[in-house]
Amino acid sequence: MAEPDYTSYLRLLRDFWGEFRSVQRQQTPGRIPRLLMHTQRAALVALCHYPNKKMSSKPVYRRINWILLFNQTLMFISMVCGVHESSSIIDMGDDFVWLIGLGLISTKSYCMHARATEIDEVIRDMAYYDEVVRPIHDDEEILMWQRYCYMGEAYFGIGIFSLVNAFGLAILLQPLLGEGRLPYHSLLPFGWHRQDLHPWTYRIAFGWLSVNSLHNLSTILFVDLLGISTILQTALNLKLLSIELRKLGDLGSVSDNQFHVEFCRVVRYHQHIIRLVDKSNRAFYVTFIAQMIASFAMISISTFETMVAAADDPKMAAKFVLFVMVGFVQLSAWCVAGNLVLYLSGEVGQAAFEISDWHTKSVSIQRDIAFIMLRAQKPLFYVARPFKPLSLGTYMIVLKQCYRLLALLRESM
């Protein structure tokens, strides 16, 4: 099968709403058209931030991708240069929060640049159940869980898409209500960022930052949705694996050889999921690292600045509260999804134990089932070492560390 080109990816985006509505209107669970990961990847391709093997073979696309990466770096440098002009701790905190956000976006953009082809392999591997384990099936329980996962990802994506667009609109409207300020505190050469000295270059700078802002927000939105969908699809595969294990007990009075054939099919599926988690951890390693660091820094600084600005500048305090909420939503989404994988990987051993009459099978089959139980004792998880796995436990650790840093900053005042 030929790899899709740019036009094909745009067609995927165009068809999303129709596919979503068709799944939403299903009276009984049926097959979903395709994984949402394909649509999220198509959005990144449309934004020119996904140079996989196919797209990087096109010189024009490759150049545009490098230009966008350079543009993000240039924007970051201009904002760094503007920090020293901050006249108060509140303004400096505002600058730092924006720098953390843009740094996170740039890091994830470079990650997509370097790992796009590996992520393609992860997306292909997610379809293993429907392509290899059960190419033809009408199991209502399986179809129900696949539909639940699809609709959950879709509703979450649509909701976050709406919030991100509202956030982007707020960024652009705020300076228009002020006194000739840019969307971000940036320093350009020759005072080009000052409206009183260079009104035309100020307008150009405003347009440049505004367009970049919308493009950058769209980029991190779909990078995060793609990463979270990867984790949720892994959780779904673990759920399907548990269902398949339990159904082995429903085979009835089949011979040990027939049972062994079906059992080996499920074992290969389990091995595939283990390899898939390892592959996904490598592909998204930098993304996980950047997210944990940025979430910790953004929540800590924004909370501290909210306390500082609450009495003197309620408008800035409200702005920092918004930043805190953004940090919480991002961290919560990653950790909740990761916790699902951690939990469902442990359920695999329980599902193997619940195979009906497994103790009546041959010794070799009993040994194989016992091996599955033993392997399931080692949980699967998404992790960016040296940090802990993405889970609710890690979520609480990050919040505790944020509180400690906040207390330290408060004491220093």
C-alpha cells in the first residue's frame, strides 16, 4: 500500500467529521472507520510539522518544516531578549511562563521532526488486533470497547480544540485592548517592536507573533493529542487482551492442540503490546521529558505569581490562574492516560487466572498460563527516565514538589 501524500492527509482531515458522526449515530457497536491517530497525524502534516519518510522526500515540505522550526527558535530568542526589560517580578514571571510554553512547543516540534517515521510505525502497530489477531469478527464486547475509546478520544479532542482556540483568541485580543503592546514581551532590533517609534514594523511584528501563536498552539495541541491517543490505544489493546484471555475458557471441550493454537495467538498479541510500549517510549521520550519539566515549572511559577499579583494587579492574577489551569489540564491528561495503561497491564494476569478450567489442561498449557500470570506482575508503563512513570502517583509527586517550591519562593519574599 502506497504511503499517503499531502493531499491524502488533507482528505483525512476533511473526512473526520463525517466519520465521527457515523460512529456517534451507531445504534449497535460496529467497526470504527480508522484510529483517530491517523487524523491527528494528518493535522500535523498539514501544519508542516511531521516530516516522516514520505513527506521528507519532498524538498519543498522539508524546507518549510525547517523554516518553521527556525521561526520558533527566532521567536524564542526575541522573547528571551525581552526578559531583562521586565520592570517587576510580576512582568518577569509573565515572561518566564511564556518562555516555558514556547520552549515546550519548540521541543515537541523538534521531537516530531526527529521521530516522525518511528511514530508512523507505532500508529501501524496499533491496528494489530484488527489486522492480525481477529481480522474478521463481530464480537459485541470488543466492538463496544473500541467504540468507547474512539468516542472518548474524539470528545476529548474536540473539547481541547475549542479551549485552545479560545485561549489563542484571548492572547491576540489582550494587546489590542492595551497600549500598543505585542502579544508577547519581545525585543526586536532597532526598536522595531515599539509602536511609538516604528508603527509599520510594529504592525508586522504583531502579525508575525499572532500567526506564530496560532500555528504553535495548533502544533502542540495535535502533538499532545497524538501522544495521549497512543497511550489510550495501548490501554485499549490491554483491555482487548484481557477479554481474549477470558474467552479462552469459553472454547469448551476442544483438544489441547486447538487450545494451544488459540492461546499462542493471544500470547503473540501480549508480546506485541510489550514491544509496542517500548517502541512508543522511545518515540515519545523527549516529549515526556519536556512535558514533566514544563508542567512542574509552569504550575509552580504561575501559582507563585498569582499570589504576588492578587492584591496589586487582579488582571494579571487572573491571567496566571489561567496558566495554572493549562498546566493542570496538560499534566492531568498525560498522567490519567498513563495510569490506565499501568492498571490494565496488571489486569492481564487476573484475566489469565480467570480462564475457565485452565487447571484441567495439559501441564505444558498450565505452564504457559502461569508464565502469562508471572509476566503480568511486571506492569507496563509509559515513562521518561529518570522521571517516574506517567501515573496518578507521579501526578501527586509533581504537585507536592510544586508546593515545596512555592513555599520556598514564598519564604524568600
